Amino acid sequence: MRRRVLGCAIAVVTVAAAAGCGSSSSSSGGSPSSDGKTTQVTVGIIPIVDVAPLYLGQKKGFFGKRGIELKMELAQGGAAIVPGVVSGQFQFGFSNVTSLMIAQTKGVPIKSVVNGAASTGDTGTDISGVAVKKDSPIKSAKELAGKKVAVNTLQNIGDTTVREVVRQDGGDPSKVSFVEMPFDQMPAALDGGQVDAAWMGEPALTIAKGQGARVVASPFAETDPKLTIATYFTSVKLLKENPDLVKKFTEAMTESLKYASAHPDEARQTLTTYTKIDGAVLKDLTLPTWPAEYDMASLEKLASLGEKDGIFGGKKPDLDALFS
């Protein structure tokens, strides 16, 4: 499978019960860069488990030693992050890759610069799953056809990968009825019978399982075990005007991803600094993987599925321009 190093709305896959919208900032620590200059860099994010390496890298001084003082700006959704990056409100942003593909096909001048998060590749323990009530008659993905399934955002990475696992299991994906709903509302909606199934990320998935829900499909891992889910991106304008800053951010984020991968317990503990995840849930939830490289073949598959589902408005995303 072809792999490339990443040079770099929410359909993001995991939502934590955040400390609310707004911003948080603190020095990234460490020494300034060799030229003695420090640059404040604002990153638009969702307060989710996927971005733990960013906070961990800030704490470890990976950004500070490159002269970058990080400021994390929290948003309710990626819909605010993409235009924020393009306008210069944020120098960088975090988003799932399908949202970036959609933006590019609409002519939005953005470019991915470094990896963000990937599937665990384990169909039994992944960072997202389609869950049903304990006593539900639904036993497999194909049985989702004709049923009401919650996703956090319509026409994005969630319903695209759910359709794919239904298709793989021999069901008719066109007959799945998707309902848009915030992740944190899904466990209660599932338990109360408002939906037949829910595609959830962490920590909602762990919360639902704690209430007795069963996972009948793992769309990310089953779509591609090496599925690249999200990346950090910037505007084409900043890339052209300040390539050195983009290079330093990319290097620092890459170091952060490698450190988080090697120290998962530290990454898990970092979640307590920017989310309000319950201690028991924190202990049990599944973390994504944080490879320093992204998997191009998995991005090509997501693009192909998106085209099949018609989410790109008849256009085809240019993956080389967006991710290379």
C-alpha cells in the first residue's frame, strides 16, 4: 500500500464533552528558535481525543524550541475552522480528510501539511463504531439497511464509511436512513429508541457501551485498516508567504505525533487538560493511532467512495494537490 509522508465541518470522528467554545492559550515552553524569534500560531481545533498530540507536543516544548507559541482556538465544528484558516484567523486547522476534500472541490485554497489521526485498524476496538441497543435484532452491518442510523454530519466521512460496510456485508447502502445528531446526544438517543443505530466516536462510543450497547460494525477499520482520518491543514496563501513557519509547524507536529504514539498513557492523561471526560470513560476509551505518515491508498479509497455517494458535487478531489 503506497504511503507518503505528510508535508500536511466537523465530520470529525470523535467528540469529547468539551470545556465549551472559546480559546485557550499558553506558551509551548522550551527555548525560542535559533534566531531568537517567537511567533504566535493559532490552531483551530475541536476539543477531541484526536488532537491530544498537539497539546502533548506543546507541553513537551516541541513547538517552543522552534520558536512557535501555540494558541488553540476551540470551535464547535469544522465548518468554522476551514473559513477561519482561509481568512487568516487561524494559521492552521484540524479536520477530517473528507471535509478537506469537499472544501477543495468547492475551490477553497487549502493544503494539508501534517498528519492528524488514523484508525487503529482493529475491527474489534476502533475509535468509531456503529452501535445498537443490547436487545436490538440488528446483528450485522447489512441489517442497517432500512434502519435509522445517527451520524454527526450528513454527507461526510461518517455516512460514507457506514455505507461502505453495509455494501461489503451484502446490504443495500441506499436504504440506510441517516439522521444528523451530535455525538454526545447519541448514547441517550440510542438508549431511548430514537434511532435504531448510531455511528459514534469516542468518548460517546465507550459511554454507549457502558449502557449496554453492542457494536455491529467498525466503519473506519473495515473500510481500510490503515485509514487516514484527519490532518492539520493551512491556507495556500500562508504556505506561499511563510513556508518557513509551515515547515517548523510540520516538524513540531510530526515530533508530537511520534511522541504520543510512543507514550500513549501520557497522551491519554493529556485529555484531562482540555476536555471534561469522566475518569472511568477516560480509562476505557480507545485512542486513535497517530502515525507520522498518512496512507495515500486509504485517502484514494475515501475519495472514490465520496464520488460514489455524490458528496463532491460531481467533481473529483485532487489528492496530489491537497495532500502531497
